[in-house]
Amino acid sequence: MMLKHKRHARGWPLVRGVLLLSVSAVPWAVAADVTATGAGNSTAPATASAIASATAFATATLIENGGGASADSAAGGDAGPYAQQRLQFNEALEALASGDQTRFAALNAALSDYALADFLAFEQLQQQWRDVVPGSAEIDQLNAFEQRTGDSSLTRRLTRVLQNRFAKTEQWNTFLALGKSRLAAKMTCETLKARSETGQVDGFDEQIVEMWVKPRKHREPCKSILEDIEARHTPPVPAIWERIYQAMESNKPEFATPMLSYLGSRDRKLVKAWIEADESPQSFLLSGKLDKDTLLNRRIIADLILDWSREDTSAAIGQWLRIRERFSFNADRYYDTSRALAMRAAYRRMPKAYQWLQTFTARADDLELQEWRIRTALLAEDWQAVMSSIAQLPPEEQEEDHWAYWQARALEQMDRAAEARAIYAELAGLQSYHGFLAADRLQLDYAIYDEPIVPETELLARLADEPALIRAREFHHVGLRTESRREWNNWVRGKSESELAAAAVLGSNWELHDRAIYAAGLSNNRRAISLRFPLLYRSEVARASVDNAIEPAWIFGVMRRESAYIQDVRSGAGAVGLMQLMPRTARYVAGLQGKKDWQGDLTDSGINIELGTFYLRHVMNRFNDHQVLATASYNAGPSRVGKWLQEGSMEADIWIDTIPYTETRRYVRAVLAYAAIYEHQLTGKSQRLSNKLLLIPAASGV
């Protein structure tokens, strides 16, 4: 077979009461449960190999850098002929911010040929419009900016500024007209206000119904307008029921309660009982009051069964299996409810999960459920079930490296060693976590080697003159890193693999290392090791590895997975910097170090690496130097990892590939593989992953 790396798995909708896990389902980095581990011991116990590795790396790094800061800690690089322009650009921004228009005008004129000249015009317009009552003149300025620059990204942002100004000054007709622009933001609430003020709201039209049925607290002025519409007009009956259903499925019964007044006495009594059953769903389900096969009863049964499963999954599934054929559930309701219950059992690692997942036929496009059948079979170490479940995957999925590995493991356990070795041998040629594990099974060296990207000279030269990439470079070097990434990411959309590969080389040459990593990955140059896994922040890593007796390759692996070296990155959950620390985690760690009321800058590379590595050692101590459990804890939190331990011990490769959180499962595999690659870069050879995949202890053993 032709084996390949896994890229993405199809998702599935959210069903009430069951979190169908995806990358976005888990807080980044060390967001969870930081206080659950206690103060710990900040120094070790550490393995001899970790101490030796850290010491050797630190010594080599300090010799190389003369004992000072690492040369690659800052991204300034050789400014060359742009040094003066970069300096003037930042001075111009400072002059604009301070209101020194004379100074700004002089600097702006001097920078007319600079790559970031349009950004100065953008900033100037933003400032000019901040406090004015806008009119046709400002719209003319917006149009002139777009025509002169051709920059749709900046024009889109300026359009949003004007939309906000027209809303703020209550020029609603102009606001609505501007909202028709292809670059305008949706601004749903302000649009409703504008329609209301211009006499365009008369009852529950399609747009208003869409807002009204959502079980959420609307901000002003939407809240007042929707309440006024409801006071003057009776909502459509389908909208009333949709709001009830959405409220209950979102576990927000408080949004369903006001709907009771619209219902007839029979329905009102039943829905009221539904709302009140939220605390004890099983009592209502078993009361006999839902025995009649009606549409409403079916909705209530499916909802309360899922509610019940949160507290007693086994009992809820048993009840569902007993009654589901007695009611005429539509196909989607039947499938979604059966699936949600069985998947909850799988996430909770329940012994009967595999059996329950087999009680209904998986839809062809429900890859996640098919994969969890394999994982639950792995947990039970039912190797025949592992084989049969893998065989049910689409053919292209069976070729993914992780399922090929488990097929080989199953064959090995079933005394079909020759077949297993053939799969391991092919897998061992891959530069991946499962490829490395396969190499370990055969005692082969890892297939880690650098294949440098060598773009055509003409292509590289053309891209070096590409205005968007030049702007990305200049934004980076004047310290506007977010603007740099925005420019770069806008440019890469729709580019060919050869262009992306050349851009990766260019980004590395320009010291835009995180963009080089991004472009190289998009170009599918997986073996471009020097570009995809650069050894940055070496002095900081060397110091942190010695201080905490942590292998430097592991630190690099965590940092590469967490941020891909984006020094100032902030996740949606609030994690910051190279090792993606939550501010409260950073304060907790600083407290462990004896720093009271710490208020440091997590975008500072040295601070971030110091605190992140200290926390890595902290969770390492929490799990008795178990690197797998510590890595999982860094991502998902130690308390959650503790809940994933079983009554008995388990092989680490099984435990990793059955982690309930998709993000954490992928995270652990990636960090371990990245660490092996970095160790190969640092020493010329990697320790075997199998030596780090110690037996996962029973829950009582940690």
C-alpha cells in the first residue's frame, strides 16, 4: 500500500450535551487545571539523559555564542538599505500618534517610495476619521485610497472604521448604503438598528427571526429592538418552536421559558415539564408521560436522554436502546442521538463503548465515528475488532500512517508477524510519529534527513520583488508582526506549490521564520528540515534546559508545536508567546519561583521560554518523570490527564492514540515526533521514541 501522513479528519455537528471534539475544543497550552498539581518541586528528579543532553547543548551553545544572547533571538537582521526608512517609518507613526502633523507630513513625504507608505496613509485616515462626523468626503477618501493602493485588505479595514463612525453618529441611511459594499462588515446588530431607525422594520421578517430564535443575550441596541418587535408582533409559530428547541439543545432553558405564554395549555404543560426536568431528566423520562409517539415527545425524549447521559451514561444508553424503536424518530434524530450517546461512552473510555458504537450503521461520511470504533477496540485490546474496524474505513483512510501502524500492531498480536513487518518496513520510511514507532519495532534508524528546497533562480528573484511579500518583510522588521503575517497569509492563498516553496526559502532568508515554516508546510515539502524546524532561541533554550533538567529537543518540540516560533502570538483562549502560556499560568509559575505579583511580558522570548520550561518540569514532576503524561498535561492540564488514566496500566502508544481530545492526541504525537527531529538536528541521532513511551500507570499509581 502507499502510506501517507494524516492531514485532516472530517468534523461532525455539535449535539446537545456532547462535545464532539475538534482542534478548537481544547484550550491552548497550559490553560487548564494549573492549580490542581500543588506547588511541586521546581528542580527535578530528572533522568540522567535529560541532564546530560541539557548540559551538552548548553555548553555547545554558550561556546558558539560567546556566552551571550543567541544571535537568532531578535529578528531584526541586517536592515541594509532599508535601515533609514524603517527608522523614519516608526518615527512617522510616533509623530502621528502624538498629533505632530508637521513632523508626520515631512516623514510621510520622505517615505513616498517605501513599501509601507500605503500603511501610513491608512493610519492617517483612521486617525482623521476617529472623531469626525463623516460624510461624502470621507467616502470619497475611502474610494480614492482603494483606487490608488489597490489594497483590498486595508480598504476593508477602513470600510469597517467608516461603518462604525456612521453608526456612532447615527447616519443610518449612509450606514446601510455603505454596508452594501463588497468590503463591508456584516455588523448585524447595527444593521438592525439602522433598519429600525429608517422605518424598514415591520414585524418578524427572515433576518429578524434568525436573530430572535438564537438562545443568547443580544447586546444593545439589538436587545431593545427585538423586545419591542416582540411586544408589537406575535412571533411566527415555527419561530417560537425553533427558539424552544435551540434553547433546550444549547442547555439554556431560560431562553425557552418566556415562550410558554405563546403555547396552548397542553403544549405549555409539556414544555414546562421539559424545562423543569433539566435537573432530573430520568424521572420525567420514566414517568410514562412521554409514551405517546408525537413530534414534541420525540424531541423531548432525545434531549433528556442526552441530559441523563451526562450523569449516568450507561443507564441513559440502556434506556435509549429499549425505547428508540418504539418511536418514529426521523433518520437524523435517530442517528444523531445514538451517535452522541455512544461517542460520550467512547470519550469516557467505558468498557462497552465499542459494543454501543456497533448498535447502528455509521454513515459513510462520519469518519470520526468510524475512527472511534477503532480506538475503543484498542482500549479493549480486541485486536480482531481493531482489524475489522480499520477494514471498514474508506480505502484512502486505511492508507494513513496511523491506521497502517495499528493494522500492523494488530497483525503482530495475532501471530501474523511477517505481514506486520512488511507494513512496519514501509512505515519506517516516513518522517512521522507513527513512522518512528514502526522503525522502533524493526530497530531501524529514523528516516530523518534534510531535503533543502532549491527554487528556480528566476522564481526566487520574482518573489523577492513581489510587493506583498516585501511589505510582509518590512512590517516584520519595523516590529508590526501581526501586519506582517496578515500580508504574507493574504499572498499565499491560491499559490502553486513551487511558489510556496520558493516563498519559504525567501521567508527564511529574510528571517521571517514562522512564515517560512507556514509556507514550507503548505508546499508539502515535509523533509525541508532546516526550514520547517529551525533551531531558534538557542541560548534561551540552553539556559532553560539546564535550569530545569529538561532535554532541549523536547523544549524545541513543544515550542514548535505551540507557536511555530510566532513570538507575539495570542490564541483565542488568551495563551501568549512561544510556549503559549496563559497569563494566569505564568503568574502561578512565577509564584512557584518565588516571584510575588509577577507582571512580566510573555511576548519576551526569554521570559516565555523560562516560564514554559519551568512549568514543563513542574508537570513532569507531577507524573514521576513520565514524558508522555507531562506533554499531554502541558496541553490539556494535569487534572484532565489524570482522569484519562485507567484502573490498570496501559501501553503508551495505545493510550496516546485513544486520548479523548483530538487536539491533545495530535499534540502529543507531534511534540514527540518534533523532539526526535530536533534531537537529530542537535546530535545527529535521535533517542528511540519507544524508550520514552513508558508504560502508562494506573490511576492509583500517580
